[in-house]
Amino acid sequence: MIVGLDGCFLKGYYGGYLLAAVGIDANNGIYPLAYAAVESENQASWLWFLELLAIDLEIVSSYQISFMSDKQKGLLEAICMLFPNAETRHCVRHLHSNFKKAGFRTKELKDLLWKAARASTIREFDDVMDELRNTNQHAYDWLKEKNPTHWSRSHFSFRSHSDMLVNNLSESFNKIILEARGKPILTMMETIRTKIMLLIVKKKEEADKWKGMLCPKIKKKVDANIKDSLRCVPSHAGGDKYQVECGPGSQHVVDLVEKSCSCRNWDLSGIPCMHALAVIHHKDEFPETYLQTCYTKQTQLQIYSNFVSPVRGPKQWTSLSNMPPILPPPLRRPPGRPTKVRRKEPDEGQTTNRLSKRGVEMRCSKCKRIGHNKRSCKGEVGQNIPVKRHQVGAPTQQQATRNQQEGNPTQQGAPTQLPTVPPTALTHQEAARRQKLPLKRKSTTTTVRWMPSTQESSMTDH
């Protein structure tokens, strides 16, 4: 049996954490086992939670149980104290996040990390680690410090019949209760209980409609292994042992009585690998008879035969007038705005309504260069081409062309001085319009002089 452990923060007024233990059903789906609200996530909280979990599940020996976690605060210490013989696995996705934070961000290093985690034999694991050392010595030294018994299939035990590498069980449960985590404590607990009650009924109704001996997801895995087994050639070695060849250098030993293969995939998951299925097909037997009973439809129906009992509403509860009131925990408001969403890892996609600008090259519309915009531009316009600025009052190129076509002379010398109007000649409308304009102060003063035009001077002479 494998159990996923995780803790998530509560988004209510008083805060706190919700500890949860999630199991796996016969169809590789989640099955919530227990959940509890605590003040903080520490060793004392996990000890209290795991003690109650061991009592409810009647765990006498911890040898047959495996725990998958993200190495929360105080969790590993609590597991070692209560379940000394239990296998502890660490989520490889979180291991890769720490791998990236250490500075190893290339895709090649990421692929080698996951290849080492998926390696099923120690020889395959060592070959991948040697390849990692030849690629990046510092990345090899960092990963070498992590105990492979916690994150690589090549060092996993066979006790749980699961080859799981990530803690998707707890992540899926946290997504189900995401809306309830922001409600008051009683409403939150009742909402989670109702969701689990409906989930169990839904899974039970789905299992009743299944056809065949195996669960659908397990049947799909078996069919994929059968397709891969077509390139394997089994040879009987005497007794119940067979030698299976799958190409040059790929040779494995299959034991049908022990239900094991030298590739260790059958031993880890409890599902026959392609080498075992080649032998089973060679003997004209059914693959369903060689699977563990935990993957059958009958097991799924037994799991979901225990329903969550319905509860009456608060208005129908028995009144306890003699019971002292339960006070809320002391308020500890952290600085800043309360967080509403889960803290995501750097490699996860950010859910937002705005389009992401990651990977988009910013091009300046002024100098046409990449890496900045026109606000922070320090270059010249148009790929460092100097701008030809015309003088104030001088005609532009279009105006000069128009003047030449009309026969008007164009003065290229001093700027043209426009006739000005004396301040006394301003109309009331112009004065009102100028009063509305903002006052602009200049460092230099401008003297306005009135110069009569040519027509006015001629009329004055006559």
C-alpha cells in the first residue's frame, strides 16, 4: 500500500493548515483516507495526525506500507518515529524543482534526471549517472548527494506494488478541496465531507458498469505491454523460468511462479511487463491470471463499498448548553494580502487571463532594435540614422515643392516672421480663449511688436 501525504494552507480568516493522507484505488485513482486541520505544519502536528491514521487503518507493521511526500516540515522525522520500517519516497517533480534552483536548468540535464528516476535496474541507473557526470560534473555531484532509494525506481522495494514517482495523489486531492479551503472551519469540513461522499458514490456507480476482470486503466497498460511484447522472443530454460531476447544486448529472465522479471518492472508495479507477457503468450495463457489482485474490478467494488454516512443540518443538531464554547485559535495575521492560490513551482504554467510575454522579443519602434522599447530608447531614430530637423518657420520639403509648383518664392534663409497683433487689438473671444490655456513660463522673454503689412502702409500714405 502506498499513501500520499501533503499539507496545504487554509485561506480563511484564521489561517492554519490542512493535513491529508490519500491512497490509491484499483484503477490508479485517488481515495481520500484522512484529513485534519491544524494550527501549523510541524513535527508535532504530523505526529498527532499519523498516530490517528495508524489507529484508523489498523497498521500493525509498517513493513508493507510506503509513503510518498514532498518532504514537508517535520514529516520525515515523524514517519521515522512512528513507522521505522516504512519506505519513504520523495516526489521527483519537486526534486527537479530544487535541481533547477541549484542552477541546472538545461533540457539535457532535466532529461537525464528523469531518465535516472525511471531506470528500473541498478545497472541502468549507473549508466545514466555516468552520462550525467560526463555532461555536467556539478550536476552529478548535486544529484549524487540525494539517496536514490527515495526517488529512483532502481532502488525502490517491491512491497507496495507501485512504481509511482510523483505525488499526484495529494495534488489531485488539493485541487478538489481548493474552493472549500477559504471557508470557515465548520463549513470547510462539511464541504470536504460532502465532496468525498459524492466521490465515493460516483466511483462505485462507474465500477458497476465496467466489463471484464481488470480495471480500465490497468487494462490499457496491459494492452500497451502486449503490443511491445511482439518483438520479444522467449526461450524455455527449464521449470518455470524463461529467457527472453528483445534485440541485441537486451536479454531478461522471467519466472512465472515468482511473478518476477530481471527488468524489475513486473516486481515493482505488479503488472506483467512485455517480457513476461511474451512468455504468457508463448504458453497460451491469460494475462489476467498473473496480475496482482489489487488491480481487479472486484477489488475496486470492495474499496467503494464503504460509504460516507450523511449528516443532518446544524438546525437539527442536539443542543449542548452545558458545553463550554470552543474558542478559535489566536489570530496571527501575516504581512501582506492573504494568498488565494497555491504557490506554484517555476516550471508550472501560471493561470492568468493575460497573455504571457515570456519568450517574446521586445522591439523598439523608434530605433528598430531588440531588447527595449521607445521609452527606454537611447539611440537614434531609424537604425542610428540622425534625424534632419528643420528650422522653426522654414518650409518643409512638401511645402517647398508646393511653392515651386505655384510659382511662389521660397526663402531658405532667415525664418519667416509672421505678422503679430497688438495686445490691444485682441477680441473678447480670443482673450477668453487665451485665459483658458495653461500658463507656460519660459526662461527668455519675447517682445511682441506690431508691424503693418504692405497694404496697410500704402493706404496710410494716401
